[in-house]
Amino acid sequence: MINELLRPDLRGRTAYGAPELDVPVRLNTNENPYPLPEAVAAAVAKAVAAELPHLHRYPDRDAAALRADLAAYLGHGLDASRVWAANGSNEVQQHLLQAFGGPGRTALGFVPSYSMQPLLAAATGTGWVAAHRADDFTLDAAQAAAAVRAHRPDLVFLCSPNNPTGTALDLSVVEAVLSATSGLVVVDEAYAEFARPGTRSALTLLDRHPRLVVTRTMSKAFGFAGGRLGYLAAHPEVVDALRLVRLPYHLSRLTQAAARAVLAHAGEVLAAVARICAERDRMVTRLREMGLPVADSDTNFVLFGGLGDQQEVWRALLARGVLVRDVGLPGWLRVTAGTPEETEAFLSALAQVLKERA
């Protein structure tokens, strides 16, 4: 009965989400495996406590101080007028689709990529076009530009580094897409802090391209997934447009205070990135030694294949207390880089599974 009342374009769809299972080793949602350092947690607690006497008052609806702190972290000459923040990068991208997408408009992405983006498009009534990557998950500048010219979308989503493959984009791809469209080009850099040395951020292109938007998150490298804070850098007119669609007071006082406290200790928090990247690289090496194909990764996760029935392998790992992610790519699974102990547990369990299957 209720389903008949649902919008026709949403009927039969399933909600986004990874399994939330209580297992010893959870490596399926690309979280930072390390909690905030004690000193940083204490600073967050102090900042949040200072807001408690003011909870009867609405927060700063434009989060001006937080946006200034985010701009200072990003650098590149940015200021608060060119930064927007919301409850995770998902809401940031939803704001973009609400403001620049909608009925009669389309967004384009290159699959396999972040599976939430077509769902956000559907929720905002925006048409979705799925263009494709090469078999090795790379994206060629000429092919990307050709797809954009063929479909003429109003928004283009590029993920760099890409989820679920881990591959980073050369900035020539971004520039080729910008040249091929008159619409907005959104580069999702949720995993930028994990990129290998020499990987250039699309932030370096902002001054020359007013239609470019770069989205980021504090969920991954900052270990702030439970705090829910995503943000973007763009032209001031893009930021102004997002004020038209955001809900009033969408970022609570507590969220703003906690995020600012973490940003004030960015160096301490981001010290864990090197350890996480070391585990990522160790997994890549060991998986290849097992004879499995592995996508090059500039993220905190690894996509590995050669599994045949990946669902069978996923279940076998789960039976051994290790939860990884089945992203729907036949023969491939994705695993998050965890602590050294979690990495070893995963590698040991996978070796057992492969031996039994052989």
C-alpha cells in the first residue's frame, strides 16, 4: 500500500549501506582504525562542553568560523567564502545536486565509482548517466571528454582517488572534462590525504576554473566519521547557491565545535595516515604475492580480484571473523587498511580461504 504512494522512480530501489555486523575485524567501511589521540579527544570534549550552556540557541547557520578553519587547512589561498560544510560529503554533494541538478537535468559519473552518487541523483530528481572506466579502472582524458560531449550533463562527478578502486586521476582528465562541458565538474577527493607522494589535488586548478568543485571529508583521515563533517572548495557563487537549498541550521553547535577542535590539532590526528598507508601497501604486496590482481591504491583501502565468486569468498572471510566489502564487481572485493593486527588477521584468513578453495 505505502509503496504505491512512493515516487515511481524510487520504487524497487534499495537504500545505500554496508552490512553493520559485530565481528572481530571490521574492514568494510574505510574508517580510520585509530581513535582520536587522548589530547585531541580532551580538546573536543572541552569545546563541546563550552557549547552546552547555549544549546537553547540555534547555531551559526553558515558555520562561518568552521569554514574559515577548513579553508586554512586546505590552503591554496582559500577563505571562508569559497568553502562550504555539511553533514558529511554526502550532504555536500546532495546540496550540489539540489542546486544545480533536478528534474530535466542530468549528472554523469564514471563507473565503477562511489555508489552513493547515483542514489543522490535519484533522490533529487536528477537524471544519471553511467559512463565507464577502462578494464584496469583507469580513466583516459580523451575518452572522458568524449563521454561528456556525447551526453552533455549538467554535472560531472569525478572521484580522485576513486572509490571503490583506489585509483587517482591525473589532472589532465579533470581539465579535459572541464573543457568538454559548460556544466559543473565535481571532483570528490574524500581520500586525498592518503594519496601517494606526487599525486596532485584538483585544488590547484580552482583559481582557473570557476565551474570546478572539490569535495572533501573529515570522516577518513581525520578519524571523524562519527562526527559527520564534509566540505567543499569552490567559487564563491557556488557556495552562495548552496545556501538556497541547505536546511536551516543544518550543522549543530556540537558538530561545529567538535570539528573545529579536531582541525586545531590536525597535525596530531593526521600522524596516523602514514601508518595506515603502510598497512595499505603491505596488503597490496602480500595480495600480489598470493597471485591476485590488485588495483593501485591511493586511498586507505585495497580492491583485489581473481576470486571467481566473490560472494563466496566474502562469506568465508566473514565466517572467520573478518568483514570486508562486496562492492558488486564480479570477482573483486574491497578491504580497508586497518591496524597491523587487523591486516594480519585479514591476510591470514584470506590465505586459508584461498587454500581451501584450491
